[in-house]
Amino acid sequence: MLPGVAPETERSRPDPTLIKMVARAWFGELVAGRARSLCELAERDAITRRYIRRLVYLAFLCPELVEAILLGRQPVDLTATRLIGIELPLDCIEQRSLLAS
């Protein structure tokens, strides 16, 4: 079992909203130069900068947690609403600890 992944009896199902959030983190757009700023992304995608700013941090979600989310093996209480509402640390150990609680 991956660290930070829910045990078999406590697993969720794949959550399309959560998967879309993780996949849409926009960091790749910025790195590749397809967008020059969060403002540009917000205007292009017709969403708020605040929303993009919250989601861009998901580009730094630990690979094990991304895999768990994509496979529907995230902790049951790890929802899109919870994930967007927390201050996500960059350290993988801290992420696992925070998101597993």
C-alpha cells in the first residue's frame, strides 16, 4: 500500500471532480509558456484568479497521492472541497499527514 493511501476497507471511489482538479492544476501551462500569468489563465478560462491560485498548488501534490486519487484510493474524507480549502505543504510527508487526517 502506498503511504497516504486509504486501507482497502476505507477507500473511496474515483471522484471525477477531484481528478479534474488535480489534472487541471495549470502549472504545466505556465512552465511551457502557454500562459504568462495566473491573470491570463483566469481570463482565458473564464474563472477567478483566486481559484487558479488555489489549484496551481496541486501541481506539487505528491505522486503517491496523485496516483491514489486517480485510482480512487484516496482517503474517504479527501474531497475536492477539502483539498481546495487547505493550505497544502510542499513536503510529501507533511502532505500525507495532513490529508490522511
